[in-house]
Amino acid sequence: MTHRFHDLLALESLSADELTFLLDQSKPFQEIQKHPLKKLATLRGKTVALAFFESSTRTRISFGTAASRLGADIMNLQAEASSLKKGESLLDTVHTLNAMKPDCLVVRHAASGAADFVARHLDIPVINAGDGTHEHPSQGLLDALTIRDRKGKINNWNVTILGDIRHSRVARSDIHLLGKFGCRLTLCGPAMWVPRELEQIAPQAAIRRVFNVEEALDGADVVIVLRVQTERLHEPALSASDYVLLYQLNGERLRRANRDAIVLHPGPMNRGIEISPEVADGPQSCVLEQVTNGIAVRMALLFLLCAGHDEEGAHPSSEAQQPVNRRAADVKDPSHASR
Ligand code: NCD
């Protein structure tokens, strides 16, 4: 079954079928990461605009690398050095970028709902690279791809999410996605970061809150550790050393999980705070696989959203049309379509 997408703003609204399609589309791009020559011509002549209004290392580099490995050009907004500093609004800034005619816009912003807002005002495809505490859909997809690869399937696992779930867009995207595949979700962290409302965010999903970390890890197949935003740790309510004592995922605690449990962390990690070095670097950790899979997922998304628009707006240059004049949905294996 194939699907067409105009934007990727959230995982909440996608079906298990659509999510499976996106994961399957990432597969050939995973293979490309293993080749000595990684560059394709699939999006030659296309331009991807990266509009990161909030700091980012891996997501920005990952989208940029994905775009360039597909042969696209990149337009890069440096928030710190841009007119934002002079008071320009979000909307004026993205309209200005759009006037330079990119084919797709990847946006990160500190406000929840910013990506939807931008998408409502632009005709080109918009990808949400993280909006406030709302969603981070490409991270949810790369987490799912990593789980599927390591554990052979995505369905019906016991998944424990550990940390500041309240402020985490990664946790929300993961919960929406994994809930659609029948995974049972245990949310664990300090009570102020795991409010009761979280039990209701994905109505079909089995979600429970557990405040004791050992109990939350019992029988887990997948453990997703979230970054502690250290600016949110305040003495005397909760200090960094309290957090380590009560919630850090260390080797001894991980033994409560199933023997073949895997550990994910979206990065950046605060080593020694939410995760011990022994676990971060241990055989159960998938942290670096997540980073590698991020490129494949983002290549698939850019391919589906940018190449899929060719028929409606044909490129005036016939040379530029050549590698990409196929509908995304018709291309079974994009790695062979236009190498
Ligand atoms: C996450 C984010 O920015 O939401 N990082 C990322 O994209 N890899 C998680 C985080 O910053 O804690």
C-alpha cells in the first residue's frame, strides 16, 4: 500500500499503515549509508530550506546531510545571525525564505504548533523538525526504525520512557507511534514531569505512569531515556544528584528489564545524569544507530515530499526533470531510481 503526503507535521494523525509505509520507504536509504559513495541525484535541482529557530546539532545536520545525499541544494537559516535578532516575525521570515523558491521547508521552533502555523501559510511541503513540547515526528520515525531493526518488529513491546516526559516532543511522537502498534507504554520520572494528562494523550494506547524506576523497568523490552533539561533541575525540589539517585538508567537498573532489552536516547545526552556511561556505551545502547537511521528516515521524507510534487509543478529545465520525474508512490526502490 502506498501513501502520499503533503507535509509531515505530527505522527498523531497518521495511521499504522501510513507509519509502516514511511518506515519501509526508509529501508533503501539505510542501505545507501553503507556505500562508499552516498550521493544520489534524486533531488537534483530541488532546494530544501532549513529554518531552525531553535538550536540543534543532530537534527539540523541530519536533515542537511539527507538533502545533500539526495543531490538537493540547501538554504540554511542561521537563527542566531539572522533578522530574527532584529525582531522579524516567524511568518515574515518564512515568507522571505519561501520567496527564494525552496521546494520544501524543514522547521524547528520553540513554540508548540509553529510547524502547523507555517504549513497553513505556505504551499510548499513543511516538515516539523520539533515544535516546542508538541511533536518531533522524524525522531519518532527513526526511533521506530531502530526498534524494528534491532528487535525484528515494532508491535506489542513493553516500552518504558524515562525522564522529563512533560516537556518532551520526542516522547509525544514516540507515544503516538508506538501506541498505534500495540506497544504498552510505561512512563516514569519525577511526578511533576509525568502528569496524569499524559495517560490520555493517545486514546488507543495502553499507557501507565509508574514513579519507581525499578518497577518501571521490570519486563521492559525497550527503554527510551530522555534528556534532562538541566535548567529545569532546581534545588531543593530536585537537584541533579537527586535525579541520578532516583532515576538515572544505570547498569544495575537496566538488569530489571528483559535480557535483550534495548536502550534509546534521542541525544544530546547528559552522561552521568540521566544515563550512566556504562549503559550509554554498552551493548544494549542504540544511540549511534539512531543517528545513522535519522539520515535514512529524513532522506525518505524529503524524497516523498519533494519528488512527489513534480507532476503538479514541472521544472522548466528538462535536465533537472530527468532524475526526478517519477511519482514518489511509483518508485519502489528510490535508491535505484536515479543513482
Ligand atoms: C531532541 C529535541 O530537540 O527535541 N533532540 C533531538 O532532536 N535529537 C531531544 C532533546 O533535545 O532533548
